[in-house]
Amino acid sequence: METKKAQSPKKGEKKDIATSLRDFFVDGLKDIYWAENALVQTLPKMFDHSTDQKLKTAIKDHLAQTKEHVKRLEQVFESIGEKAEGKKCMAMDGIIKEGEGIIEETQEGPVRDAGIIASAQKVEHYEIATYGTLAAFAKTLNERTALDLLLRTLGEEKKSDTLLSYIADTNLNSQAVDGRLRSKDLNAV
Ligand code: FE
Ligand code: FE
């Protein structure tokens, strides 16, 4: 008798886990909804302060995608019968503030561009982690429409990150060439 009584809270706990997972899911959606909206405000500033043409194009293109991510999240909220609302994401707020600090501390040019790429990649990595987790939650909760939408955004964040890595590599290569030229100049002297 006592053993059976001891088992019933376990069943209750399982229900709580499912409810908690859904709460986590909705909380995570509010968090990334705030973050995507904040990025719609931040990306134009990053565009204005960068000089490399490939970087500017990547930021401009990703701004258009980010606006799409906001809309897609609204579709996710709708698909699970929740109101679309944001909740301040402290992590993204920190990453954005760090990026603003880099811009303040540098002058226009390749070094600032490298700093912008670094902070843009931190943004993408946070988004990749978040969308990956949310997609896993959607799968577990059997929210198929939400899963499909979240995976589409996840794919775009990954592509954006890969492009930023490519641009960073190109910049590093050109800096290496500059370094070799400087050595030659020094040898000539
Ligand atoms: Fe995004
Ligand atoms: Fe992104």
C-alpha cells in the first residue's frame, strides 16, 4: 500500500515535466523573440560601422533574414496557441552591449571589422544554440509546424555563421599578406 502511494507522486512528476518543458519552450520563444527584435535594431548600426564590402553585404542580407525570423517566430507562437511576446534576453543584451563596446573602442577599418565579425558570430552562435534547443523541444512536444519553422531559421543562422567565418578568414589572409610585405620592406632597409 505504502509502495503504491509512493509511486503516485512519480506519475505526477512526469506530468510536471511535460508542463515544465512546454513552459521552457514558451519562455525560450519569448527570449529569442526579444533577441531577434533587438537585432533588427542593432544590425543597421553594425552595417554603418563596418567598411569591408563583403561584410556589409552579409550584414545587410542577414538583416532581411532577421526580420523574417521575427515573423517566423510569430507564426510559431500562433501554431502553439500562444500570444507573441518578448521577454528581455539578458544573454543577447550582453552580447549586443559587448559589440557596441568594440565599436566605441576602435577606429573605422579592418580591426573594427574584425571586432564586428567576432561579435556577429557570438550572436549567431547564441541563436544556433537557442534554435537548436527550441527545435528539440518542439520535436519532443510534437509541435510539427513549430519544428519546421524553427529548423528553417536554424539553417539560416548556420549559413550566416559560415559566411562570417569565410569573411574573417579572407581578412586574416589579407592581413598576413600585409605582414609579409612589411617584412620585405624591413629587409630592404
Ligand atoms: Fe535570427
Ligand atoms: Fe542571426
